[in-house]
Amino acid sequence: MDLPTPSPNTDLTTIKRVLIGIFIVLVAQVLFVAQDVVMPMVLGLLIAQTLRPVVRFAEKRGINAAISAFLIIVLLAGGLGVGAYSLSGPISDLVSSAPETGLKIREKFAEYRDEIAAVKEASEQVETLTDSTSTDEAQKVVVQQPALLSAAASNAFVGLTTVVVALILAMFLLSTGTLFYEKIVGIMPLLSEKKRALRVIYDVERQVSRYLFTITLINACLGVAIGTGLWLYGMPNPVMWGCIAAVLNFLPFIGAWAGAVAVAATAMVVYPTLGGALVAPAIYLGFTILEGNFLTPMIVGRRLELNIVAVFLTVTVWGWLWGLLGALMAVPILVVVKVLCDNFESMNAFGQFLSGRPVVEEVDVPEEGKAD
């Protein structure tokens, strides 16, 4: 029996898919190795897109783009600097008091100690047996780890450098107005391609800037609401918790729970009873649930609604590549990719996957056993 011979189109499709896979792997490798260079550039682009509506508003009022961009970036940098300096003390105290907080949390759960006494006793017996058999035969090697505050200070310095470079790049992008777009359009050889490129650029800018600016305002309002709620309940450092909530809300799924766990750990030290301590994280989660399920969908709308699976995978991948800052930028980067896919026919299929809306709104399914 003669086997069917593969068509040239099939071979070309296979080669194309293999090349795309290799290209994706190479891009991921470059992003991981050159993160110190690429990450500030991506952050600068996102900041520029977020603040572009403000610069446009100033231009309509007769203020030059270069002047407005400089003033906006200086004010933003000053606000970030003052905020970081004001929060450095409470955050440093929170990190340094982590061992003491852990001991007090253990005391809170002392009443549950009887239920786990058997497991703990068995574990101690195994550990004692292991130590007694290996004391004279092996030497214990202890690797001294860097202090927690030293590691935090190192990460803070790297983050500060990234933010400074990103702010400078954002200022240049905002101050040049449409010059960057004109350079991109000038590369296109045909007039029809120039028009299409210009339409796509402005569509991407409009949607992405609107989304990022709106989400930033929503997160800021969420931070104010959480800080106010915790202040009314009597939690210490409510401003710090509000700022932490605003930043962590850029991180889907994990951000809300991470903030709630941190608030719960601190509340267990502050309040004498377990029930009283759980009210503070309940306030935190209550505001985040209201924001995520009602406020953001109502304001942002369904046009840029994203697939929850795509969001989770994106956060995981960018967190693996660039750490916490990469995870925080994951959703804005995904929005940029989604808008680009919506503007190119060859990428529409991938854009449909990223979308949170069903491809077919209504499907008529015949009843089982229904006669023709």
C-alpha cells in the first residue's frame, strides 16, 4: 500500500512552527539573561503609556510636551522617594520583628498544640535518633546565610536602579511626543502600510494607556480604602498597609492573599484574641473582592477582559523570568500583547485565546433524543 506523500504546504507549516518555537525559546533566554537591561526598558514603556493621557491633557492646555513630561516625572519620582523614605522605617521594623512575630503566633495557636503533639513527638524522636547515630561519624556543615535585612537592602538597591532608569526613559518617550511613532511609520515602504501602522500604533496606545491609567487609579483607591479600614479598626501603620495593598493588587491571585496573610500575621501580635486578629485580614480581603469582582469589571469593561488561565500562566512565567517586579508587570504586558493581537489578522487566534469572552456567545444545543 502506497503511503501518502506529505504536501509542500504541510512541510512549510511544520518548519514555520518549529522556527516559532525556537524563536520563543531564544527570546525567553535573552529576557532572562539581559533582565538588568530589558526590564527597565519595559517598565519605562509601561510608565510612559500610563502617563501619556496626562501629557496629552497638558498639551491641549498649551503646555509643551517636554515641560509637562519633565514636571510629571519629577513629581512622580519625588512622590515615590518620599513614600519610600516614609515607609522604610515601618517596613524595616516589620521585617526585623519577623522572628518575634512568629513566636507570638505560635502562642496564639498554643491551644491546638495537643492535637499535633503526637506528630511533633514522633518527629523529635526521629531527629534525636538521626543525631545520635551521626554525631561521631559525620561533621555538620553550617552555611551562613546572609541576613534578611542585608538581602532586602540588596534587592531594594536593584529595584531602585531599575525604577530610576525606567523613569528617565519614560520622560524621554513622553517629551518627544509623536516623534517615536513617526520613526516607526517612516520605516514602512508603502503608503498603505504607513497608514495601517499609524492606525495600529494609535489604537494600541489609546487602549493600553486607558487600561493602565485606569488600573493604577483603581489600585490607588483600593489602597486608600484598605488603609482607612485598617486605621478605623486600630491596626498600626495603616498607611504602609494601604501602599502595600495598592502595589500587590497589580499581582493577580497571589497579591491579595499575600497581603492578607501579612496583615493577619501582624494582627495576631496586636490583638489579644484570634477572632479579633482575623477581622483585619477580612477587611483586606473584603475590599479586594469588591474591587476585583465589581469595581474593575464595571469600569474597565469587557473589551480587555482576559482569560484567567492566560493571566495565571503569564504571571508565573514573568515571575520566573524577572522575579516580583516581573510578576507585577505581567498583566500590563499581557494587555499590550492582547491589543496587538486584536489589530493583526494573523494573530487573531491567539488574541481569542487571551480574551476572557467566549468566541460564540450563544450555542443552540439540541436536546438529547430529540426527533429530527
